[in-house]
Amino acid sequence: MLSFLFASMLNSVLGLSVSGISSGGFFAVQFHVAFSSEVSGVGVIAGGPYYCSQGLITVSTTACMISPELINMDLIFSKTDTFASKNLIDATSNLQTSKVWLFSGTLDSVVHQGVVKDTQAFYEHYTTKGNITTKFNIPAEHSWVTDGFGNLCAYLGSPFINNCLIDAAGIMLETFLGPLKPRVDAVDAHFHIFDQGPYGDILFAGMLGFGYVYVPLYCEKNRCNVHVSFHGCLQSAELIGDIFAKHNGINAWAEGNNIVVIYPQILSVLDNPQGCWDFWGYSGIDFAYKTGRQMKIVHNMVQNVPYVNWGNIYD
């Protein structure tokens, strides 16, 4: 059974932020730009600028990953402004006050640093410069970085979480929310599996049947900040279980600061075998608009935050 905690808390969410790694980083930017009237902060690890792929898989795997010199920022700015003028995305003026945190490891061989520096250029075009924080000097491979869990910092491989002695989760959340209370151990009973089906046509969106959500006890009956965390390619529940959702460091800060964390999940299918978020158009030509299949489903989750009211039913 799935219930929606919208009565006391979720029709009046305190604040909304998003983050992601790799394809999830691209998608975090995409979601932020499209729903900028609602999303106040974005954290990006190894993710490129909005509409980087131009809807072409060939561009997504070249310019947007290993050949950033091919990224046409003037075209991206033009497309972004056009989409906003047609209300396909929210007004770009909303981005001016957004808080942005960007990370790229010096050793990242999958999404080169130049791509993320173009993400910086994108936000500098629309966002107050003092609201943008970057970290580009850590010798990290392609990974979500933590200060205590994962592979060696320079390692490339599953689950693409590396211990680089840097707490990405805490740093980015403080960027969005200001000074936080200390993190505490996440509580297993507050980590739940939920059915993604009620939020939209997950089959055509290429999304898994279930996702994860972390709900501190206080947030069951009170208004809380909400954070959406987008996994990267090869990090979905289908491929690595709950490792990303439980070990990226976000839940400990969520528990200590009453933040609800949603971890939507992508399905591995023939045209998306690595379970990547759609930043090039496999789910439809409107993938980067508010009407995009994945975009709408995640937005519905934010509007009606999921909570399984009888515990961890899949444990």
C-alpha cells in the first residue's frame, strides 16, 4: 500500500533541491532549469549543461562526455531562451537566485572536466555568480564522492561511489540551505521502497517499478525540505540495489536536519542498458521540457512525496 503525505507537509514544502551524478547530473540540471520556479538549489557531479545533447545520442556520447570543445554554448543559450519563451520550461529569470554546486574530478575519464566547466558557464549566464560554488581540484575518477564510503578516489568502477575524503552530500546541502545541524546516523526504519507507478506511465518513461525515499520521523507530520537525488548510469536499484541510495551520504544529513530525500529509479532496457537518466531523448523529443515523461513523473513525486506507511515491505 502506498500513501501520499500531502495533507500537512507536502502541499507546503519548505524548499526543493536536486542533485545527481553523471546522467543523473545532467538530469538534475535539466529538472532544475525546467522547474526553476520550484527548485532552489542544484548539486551536480560530472554533469553537463542544459540541453547539451540537442536531442542527439551521438552528441551526448561525444561533446557531452569527452569532447567539450564541441559543445555550442551559444546554441544552448538560444535554445534555453526559446524554450522559456514558449513556456516549455519555467522562466530563466528564476535561475538568478538559485544556489548551484558543481564538482568534477581531475581524473574523470568518462565526463571530462570541460563539460562541467560548461555547466558552470551555463549557470553564470543566468545565475548570480556568488551563488555558484565549484570544486574542480580533487583527483577523483568518475564517481559520487564521499568522506568515508566507497572505492579509492582514483578508481573507476561500480558502484561509482568513491571515498575522496570530501563530503559532497553535506557540502552541497549547506550550499542550498545554509548552516546545517550535524549529520547523524541514518535510521533504517526511515528508508522505504515505494511504487513509482502511480506517478505516471513509467513503462514508456523507462523507469523502474519502484524507487526509494528517506523520510525522517518529524517529516511524517510536518513541513520539511525535500531533496531529489538522481543516480548515475550503472547505479540504478536494478543494477546495484540500494547502495547509492543508502551510501551517498545524503540520508545522514537528512536525518539530522529533517529533509525528505527521494531516489527515483531508472529501468535498464534495450535502448538504455546502463539505466541512465534521459538527457538525449530516448523517452521522447520533449525529454528536456516540463512535459517530458521522466520530468513529469519526478515532478509528480515532488508534488506528492511518497511514503510506504507500513515499513520496508521489500526487506
